[in-house]
Amino acid sequence: MSLDASSPILVVDDYATMVRILRNLLKQLGYENVDDASDGSEALRKIAEKQYGLVISDWNMEPMTGYDLLRQVRSNSATQRLPFIMVTAESKTENVIAAKKAGVNNYIVKPFNAQTLKGKIDAVFGA
């Protein structure tokens, strides 16, 4: 399995600046087909309408957190295999463990750069 440069990616974050940062980093890495959602509920609607190659979601959002989004994605047979990377400022071990148990494919702690993001994406897709 690999992530083609044309594969659609969904960025989920309630902070518009972080969405722009992620879009720019993904563009630097050659990914131009990027959609965004400002919370987990909006992300679920978009995931139901379009087949994404990857979801990159913030953990801390309201009203639906990235963790809750991940659990919803994994509980749906149509989306349970959707590659999912969690992004957060929280580096607490218990959060990482909870995300792993819920089925996250990888986890990025802010701040990070394009190379870190590339490494996490490559790890998810076995590159």
C-alpha cells in the first residue's frame, strides 16, 4: 500500500493556522489534493462522501475530538482501514497508548517539520 501524490488527504483541525501549516507541509512533500475539516463531525461527513487516502487529525478539538473521530472511523467497516495520523501538542504517554489502542497508524507531537511529517507518512505506508 502506498500514498500516491494525487491521493486525497483530509486534514482535520479546529485551528485554521494549523490547517494552513499542514497544507503547506504536504504541498512541500508533493501532496496537492488536500481537503480540510474544522472538527470531527465535519470530518465524518467528508469521509462518508469521499474516499481519502489518509486522515491527519488534531487530537484536541470541540465538539468531537480527534480521538473520538478515530474511534468512529475504526468502528465503521467502510472506513476501519483508513490510514490515520494523530497530531497533537500532548506528548503524554497515556494519550499515545490510548490512540494506539484505538487504532491510530501514527502519532506526531507538535511542533514538527516537513521531514518529520514525511517520516510518519512513510512509516504508515511502509515506504
